[in-house]
Amino acid sequence: MATTRRPAPKLRTKTGCFMCRKRRKKCDEVKPVCTDCSKHSFKCVWPAPGHAHVGHAHIREDGHRTPLVVARKRQLHRNDVNLPDTPFSDDSTMIGLARSPVYGLPGVRTSVEHHLSLRFKDKFMPTLLRVNAHPVFGDYSSLFGLGADCSTLMEIFLATTAIHTSWTNPKFKTIAVKYYNSVVSNVRKAIETSTVEGDEDWLLLTTNFMCIFEVNRERKITGKTEVATHLEGFARMLSIRIANDKDRIEKKHERPFNRTTSESLVYHLLTESLYDSSLDRIQDFINWDNLAIYLDYTFLEDVAPYEASPLLACDWRIYRACMQITRLSHNTPLDAAGKARGLNLELDMYQFYDSLSNDARKHPNNETALDCIQQAQLYVIAAKILIFKTLRPDAGSSHPRIRLLVRNALGMIANLKITEFCCVYFCWPVAIVSCAVETEEDVRLLQRTLDKIWELSMCGEAGRVRQALNIFWNTSQIGRNEGNQELARNEDITNILLCREGLFNHPYVKSSGS
């Protein structure tokens, strides 16, 4: 006799809290905690206002679908990867296709996404900005608003947080890569089909976080990376945004978003070009006069310059000069025009340092200002070392000028206040100083500094810098060449700074197989 399968019970509520929907109970919709959740001590979570999920498609209350494949199925099956332990659980069979319509944040639909979104908001995002930045830069509500309207943006938030978390919980690595691959595919499709103008907020943010993902991910020092591709796209999109924004900016309607994205481009282009010279060409896509519209715009009144800067905390022109010096170092020996440009940049560095020293004298009792100024001075000293070596390739670590600059830099590094906030910022100057030291004591100080940066940041870039510098120190035999002047001169560690392909592509690194 044939048996009929009993139909699954229908939900008793469509507008109640998530827990009542999941338990198929009638919800009395008392907020913030309904009566049933209160009675059983359940966590009462409500859908984000203005959003509903119908048939796995993200649809607003006005009936319009949200942009760019919000309803696209994320093919992250539970049988592909063992899901990490989280404080949350649901009975969904696929990440991204949960039976639960919405968790506590808009655009977040599963327990894993909920876990990652909270880490993104509370643990990851704050570390990307300077602790001294004005609170307006730390308001991430607009990011989640954009993420709710665009699944591609939400996926890159989740991917970047997952890849960062994977350093302590490797189970997140597969999740991160699948989210990331989905983002890359969606962005490529949007560009190829001309469904974007190129200056949308979500697209700029997505490209920015694609760069951050590549910087954070685990790979060999010489491993393939898409940082150059993403940064080039980022630079081009920002140029389009500025061209379209000029009239609005002149009417005083500027936003913190544009300042943050502009500083992010400058910071990543400077640091990454030291490691890989293929990024030098991206400078050609930047119109600095146009970018200055965002970098110089003051939308906050009565705040110190370092508060109005979420990443750089000082004059952005210092970073542009450092970027230009880095590019020159990849083109030694310099021709006549290159030498003239190098001498002007060397003079600029001395003027920047004097200006920073004057600023320090104006704020003798302001600890935050002094910290920012000292960090900027460390960048300037490192740039002085690099341009001195670039203009005078025969000068080594024992040259009196280089030795004096290194001693000044090491004094600053010994007193650095390194916290989890933006600590990868120190990798660029520390890497340059590390390629000009002479003694094992200096090496030990720098190793302790790099270890602390790595431990606090858990960033792939910090790990790669630390690994590369240890290779350089060991190969150059720091502190062990004093008795052989010819060997010391031929193997002088400062010669590493002039590698035409960048530090991560130096022959020492390639021969190590790292």
C-alpha cells in the first residue's frame, strides 16, 4: 500500500522574529524580545528594517530587486568545507541559502555570515584605520547599508574578514577564497556588460577591499598576486569619481568616504610598489592635482590634521614623494633626468622633516600629535636612506650618512607605540631600515618589531616582509663580515634596496624558494 509523505508544517509567522520562524511558532512580535524568546531564554533576532527575502532573492519593500545579482546562489556547500565553530547555528544546507531569511545585520543570511559580519564590524574594520582618526571615519553603518543593497560588496566584506580570520582558524580559508572568487567574477561581469559607470560607491569599495584581501592572504613571497590589477582598477575608478564629483565638491557636499578611499589608494600603492616594481606604472594613471581635491578637502571643522586623516595622519605629499623615490630606486643607474629628479626629492625630504619637527614643537604636550609626527618622520628618514642609496649606488651601510640615518631611525623604532590599529603601516619604513643595518643587535631590535607587527595584525603582508628580511639578513651575514672588507662591500645589504623588480622579487628571495 502506498504511503503518502506528510507535508512539512508551514510557518506560523511571516513577520515575527527569526527564532520563532525557525521554530515554526507564532510570534507575538513584541520588540526587542518577543514573549516566546523571553520565556525560553532564546536570542531574539529581528530582520533588518526594509528588507525581506523571497524565494532566495533579495527584494526591497518597494518591490525592486537590489543591484548586481543579489539573488545569485553562492555555491559554498557544507560538504565542500567543514564550517568553523561559531556562536551561531542554523539548519541551512548551504552558506548563502539559509532557511533563516535575515540575521541581525542587513544582507546577512546565515550563521557563518553573521559570525563574519560581527568580526568585520567589531574586530577587523577598526584595525584598518588609525586610532587617532575622527569618529566620523569609524561609522560603518553606511558600509552595511551598501552591502545590504549589493551582495557583491557584502561578499568581499565577508571574504576579507574570513581570510584575516584564517590565520588563527584555517577552516575559514576555503570560505574566504570562494567568496572572493565570486566577487571577482561578478565585478568582471559588471564591467564587461557595461552595467556600471565606474564610479559607484559599491564598486570603489569592492575594489578597495579586493586589494586588502590580496594584502592579507597567505602566499609565498614571490607568489602570484592580483594586487597590481586591483590597484590599477582602483586608480582608474577614483579618477572617474573625481571627474564626476568636481561640481558637487565645489558646493561643499564632500563625504568622509572619498577621503578614506583616496588615502587607501595612496597608502597601498606606496607600500606595495616597494615589494613589486610592476606597480610603479600605476602612478601614471593618477592625476595628483585631481586627487588632491579629495586629499586636501576639509569637511571637518576645528579638528587637528591628524584627526582628519583616517590612514596617513600627515601631509599626503610626503607619501607621494616616498612613492616617487621608490620608483627611482627601481631604475638605477639613473640617467641625467633621473638624477636631477632624485636630488629634488632628496631636498624635499629634508624640508618635510624640518616641517614635521616644527609641528612637534607646537604640540609639546599632545601625545597623540607627537606620535603621528614621529611616525611620519620615520617614513621620511627611511625615504632619505633610499634616495641617498639611489643617487649614490656605491655607498654602503658603513657610509657615515647612511649610518647616521639608520641610528636615528632605530631610535624611533625602539620607541614606537605599536598597537593593532593600522600597525602594518610600519612595514614600509622598517623594511628599508632593515636593508641598511650593520650589527646583530640592530637585527634583533627589528625582528622584535616585526614579530609584534605580525602578532597584532595577522596580515599576510607583515608575514612576508618579516620572512623576506630574515632571508636578507642571513644571506648578507650581518655582523659577520667585519674581517673581510671585500666581502662586506660586495655583499653590502643596502644593495638589496636597488633591486629593479622590488624587494619580494630579489634573487635572494627567489633562490630561497619562499
